[in-house]
Amino acid sequence: MGRGDIKTKKGKRFSGSYGKVRVRKEEVEQFVAKPKKEEVEVKAAPKKKTVAKKTTAKKATTKKKVTKKD
């Protein structure tokens, strides 16, 4: 019941094998965290100063009279 005994855990460890007595641990799926998205703060564009447009008086358009010749 020592290192040479294949049926014991100590013997399995010595020979480097696995079996019913020395069962391998089941691999558990490891949780991998998704990388966090960088939160980019959207700043409003600075408002441009608007210059007040000067109002100009529009000229009155005159229609030309077209005369039909018969």
C-alpha cells in the first residue's frame, strides 16, 4: 500500500495516471467578463454667434405687359 500500489491514490500519483481512485477535476467553464464599452460623453458643439441680418426693402417687381398681335 505504497508508491507501487496502482489501486491507491499515492500509487496513481507516483505512476502519473488517473483512474477511479484518483479522478480528475471536471473543467468548469470560466466566466470571462466582456470588456466594458468606454462611455464617451458627447458634448454639445458650442453655439455660434449669429449676426442679425439687416433687412432690406425688396423692390417691387413689375410685370411686363405682353400684348398679343392678331
